[in-house]
Amino acid sequence: MIALLASCLVERDPDPARILVVWSPEAETAARRAGHLVDLRSQYLVDLADTVMADSGVTASVELAGAEVLVEPEPQLVPRELLALARQRLADPESELATLRARHRADVVVWIVDTDTAPSGVAQLLDGRSASDPFDAVAVVQWDAPELVFPHELFHVYGADHSWLQQVAEDELVEGYAHGWTAPGVLAHTIMADASECTWAGAPLSACDVVPRLSNPAVLAWGEPLGDVRTAYNACVVQQRARYVSRLYELATGEDRWDASLAPSCPVVLGPGRDLAGTICLAERADWTGCTDLRGTVRVEDPERVRGVERVTGDLLLSGPGVSSLSALSALRSVGGTLTLRDTALVDLAGLEQLERVGGLVIESNPALVGLSALRVAEVPGSLLLVGNAGLRHLDGPVGIERAGVLWVTRHPELEDLAALRGLRGVSGGLAIWGNPRLVDCALPELDDEVRQAVVLFDNGEGCVP
Ligand SMILES: [Zn+2]
């Protein structure tokens, strides 16, 4: 395995790619006011990109070709429009940008700007498999963007792309392996991936750390490989395109000519990271056999269809009389969106014992349901709605829910107590208990006073006070 991985990274490039950092006069003024010296700042950002490459197992390198402040004022445009403008100007030998590039013989130009509109960086993703236009080797970065935005945009120029799942969903697959990596197990993502995928694990975005690395299955963080060779091997694409990127100036001027050997591709071999085939699947697919991760929203009337699934990134809806047991869900650990059980024949929730995280939970109109005791989830960040379960007598559970976004317990003719909610401490978006005529014990001893004041209670049994 090590030999195969090494073979992907064997393409050495002794010639660093030369990066010209140009500042709009507005960005320079703003950065100077914030205490930055543009030369030092430019050097720092290019060095940072170089360090990320080295730490990610890439042997090629980048260097600062020069740091310049433009005379031309920055047009009032959003970053994408600025990128298009930069490409135009680089193709025009009379323009200031093209003149500066020629003076420094720069392969890639990064334009530092002062716009405060999203995104904070944007770059042209080079194809690299054919003779792409070398004038496209440009990125636009806001002067006060987080530091890793600079290397992120620069590596787009090498063909490194965002996460595989995101691109598949958007139908924009570039190279199978050229993607960032998200490791839900350790709540981290590499610099090309998108933190939003950490919600796979049901975690809030803020809990997901960025690791300053390109995805590479041979590099570990917290004991997990930071990639896999099929889908998440940014280090490989950066390595393989390094010769091409380091010749972009020569290609632009005609001093050098494109040939296909400038862009060899990485071998696709089985790696030690997650094996894509059969484990991570799009929910739109018809057959989920062998899938452990389903991306997207899943609706089923037969729980057997999701047997073995551990994670659903979107919503999971089970409904209909065919849903009489959840034992097929015994591997399920997280639902990124809302888990809904509606109009089922369920008597209990046995089978959900492994469920650790859920974005929201809706249990509605399940007439045979008598309790929730298998539920171990302690927190529901979105809505927790218990609605119209005609036979539900007890809200019992061994652990109990501590926090929820919105919580509703409503229209339960048989419900007598809220035992499962006794550990409830906080509800951020509103708590309503109504239409439960036999509910006499509404004690919620742990609840924050502020929430207690705001609880909506009516049409419950006598003595129902939180
Ligand atoms: Zn990007």
C-alpha cells in the first residue's frame, strides 16, 4: 500500500511555482490600517501555502514571485466578477496586471481585494488534462479572509476541488480523487473540504475543525487517515499538476508548449481510507445494499431498506403500516436532518439504541406507540415534536433529553407523565405542552427558569405545571 501511495507522489518538481501577490490599492490601505505590511503579508501567505503542501506530503513547492500594489483602483464588483475581470486583464498584454505578471515571470496571480461580499476567495479551477488557458491561473482573495483561504484558492489552480459528495450532488465532478476530506469521526475537515459535511455526525458547524492539510490518506490526524485514494486525495492532484502549474508563465508566453505529460493523473487504487464503493451512497440511488452512509433525504415504508445504514446526512422519514419495528435500524448512529416517524404501526422505539445524534425528531400519529424508552438521544438541536400519538402513556427513557430547539408535546389523550423530559434543561426556541387531558405530572425540575416562564401550557390535566 505504501508503495502504491508513494508512486502517486513520485512526480518531483524542482522548479517552484511562482506566485505573484497583487493588492488592490483599497486592500492595501485597509490592510495597512490593520497593521499589515503588504510585502511581509504576501510572503507569509505564500509560505503558508508552501507549508501546507509540505505537511501534506507534496514535494513540489511554491515561492513568492513578487508583492505589488496596483495603481488601478478596485472596481466595485463581487469576487466572482473580479475573477472574470482578472482573467480578461491577464490576457491583455497592455494591462497593469499582465505587465506585473510579465515583470515577475509569475505562474499564478493572486489578487488581494477589499470587497466584503461573499465568498471571501474565488479561483479558477484548472483542468490540467488538456492545454487549459494559462491566463486562467488566477485567484481573488479578500485581504481579511481567514488565512487558509489563500492556500485553498491557490490549490484550486492546481485542480484541487471541494469535497466529493458536494461535487457529486452539484454534478460537477472534476477528478474522482481530487477532493477534500471530511472526517466526521473526529469532526475535522481538510482545507479544500466544506465544514458543512461535519453535520453528517449531527455536530454543529462550529464543532468542526479545519486541519491545515490537503487530503491525503497517507497523512493521519488524530489517528484517522485524512483522505482516501478514490475520492479525497488533493495532495496527489497538487503533486501531479505541479510541473504544469510551474510552467504556466512559459505556457502563457509561448516559451513552452503544452504536452500531455505535464498532467499525469493519479492511479486509482484501493486505499486505507473509507472505501467509496458501496459504503457512501446518494439517497437518490435505488439500491442501498451495503451502504453505511446515505447522503440526502431518505423516505422509506419498509425499514429493511435501511438495514446496516449508520448515517443519514439529510432527513430520514419512516411512515406507513409496514413500519412495525425499528430493529432494522440497529446500526443507525446519526441523522443529520430530522428523523420522522409518522403513521406507523410502532409499539416502541426498540432498535434506536445506537442513535447518538439527530438534527430534529418528529414522532407523530403513531397510534400503537406506548413509550419512547429505547431513545438515548440527549440533545435535539432542531425541533422535537411529539404529536397525536393516541396510545402514548409515558414519556419514559433511561437518559432523557437535556436540550432541544423547539419542543412540543401535544394531542395525547392517554399521556400521564413526562418522565423522559425530567432532565430537560434548556429549550432555545419554545416549549409547548397542550391537549394532553390526562397529563397531571408536568414536573420539569432541571429546566432553566427563563424557559419555565415562557412555557405554553393549556388543555392538559389538572396540576400540570412545569
Ligand atoms: Zn473553494
